[in-house]
Amino acid sequence: MKGLFISMEGPDGSGKTTQIELLKEFLKEKGYDEIIITREPGGTVISEAIRGIILNKDYAEMNYMTEALLYASARAQLVGEVIKPALESGKAVISDRFVDSSAVYQGMARGLGVENVYKMNEYATLGILPDVTIHLDLPAQVGISRKKEQAELDRMEREALSFHEKVAEGYRELAKRAPERIYTIDATQSIDEIHRLIVDRVSKVLEL
Ligand code: TYD
């Protein structure tokens, strides 16, 4: 079986983690016995340390380029240490966020430019892109309200609602640009229905 790379994207609080667990079970049933689940920023010791810097709520003065480069650094370590070797040995990888998060949050919402951000990330990703990207589409307000109920908000979550609205809209725009790879699902639906739609899409792409 050849390696398979799926990324899960969407605004904060869109339910990615729940859906990743369900998708993992589905892939297991389909014969992928080694499934690596990872998250960004994070997924390795060094990337988790970088995550601690990026999301630290006390670093409000961080400039946008520093932020973009730190996300790319965390990604470079994750790709080199985990994702590339896993794909090369035929494993399935599901990542909670990948380079499209940078395209949307840094490229669109921060205004650095989508093309600039993809370019900057070519080094970090070694040109690796997901086979399938699931975009969980949710109104910004709904996602942030969910986050507020769960824990103390991190540096990104503390941004104004207008920032999160740019993120939600940015994902919709990005999905339109790459419809063959990025599949949008209305994440206000039930967990079961969202899972069914994800499985449908993944099955089609993998010809399962
Ligand atoms: P996380 O706690 O993983 O958020 P969530 O549970 O919503 O996925 O924190 C990651 C935060 O970092 C989230 O606000 C999105 C943001 N982010 C970027 O701005 N750029 C990126 O490249 C990545 C990977 C995440």
C-alpha cells in the first residue's frame, strides 16, 4: 500500500480532532494498519517547543513574519522527522492542520499573501502536499465560542472576531482555488454526518 497523506483544516473550534479519530478508525478497517496522527504546530519534541513560543499569549508583540517563519520551522521539523519517512514507508498520515493553515492565517488573515506563504513553505514541506485536504467550514463565531468554553484562549484565539472571520472566509476561498484537493464540509452538521461525508470523499480519492 502506498503512503497516504490527509490533512484536516478549518477555523479554530471546527471539530477537526474528533473527525481525525473517526477517520483513523475507518482507515484501519480499510487495511491501513499504521496510521500516524499528528498536529501542527507540533508533532515532534522540537515542533512542540516552537508551538509553545508561537501560541504564548504573553508574546502579543510577535510580528507577522516571525510568526509565519516559526510555523514553517515547526513544519520543517515535522516533515523531516515524521511525515516524509512515514509516507516513504507506505504509512497513512493524518495531520491536524498543514501548510494551508499558514496560507489562510498568515497569508490571508495576516495579509502576508498566499503565494508568498506557499513559497516560504516550499523549503519546510520539501514540496509535499496532502493527497486529500478536508476543510471543516464553520462560522468564526461558533468556533471561537466553543474554544472559550474549553480552556484559556491562546495568542491566536485571542485575536478579534474580525480576524477569525477572515480565516473562515479565507478557507472558503482557498478551497475554491484547489477544488481537486480541498473538500469543504459544512461543520455545523452532526458529527456522524460530517464523518460520513469525509469517508465518502476519502473513499473516492483512494478508490476504496
Ligand atoms: P491549535 O490549538 O492547534 O488550534 P485548533 O485546536 O483550533 O486547531 O492551535 C493552532 C493555532 O495556530 C490555530 O489558531 C491556528 C494557528 N495556525 C496558524 O496560524 N498557522 C499555521 O500554519 C498553523 C499550523 C496554525
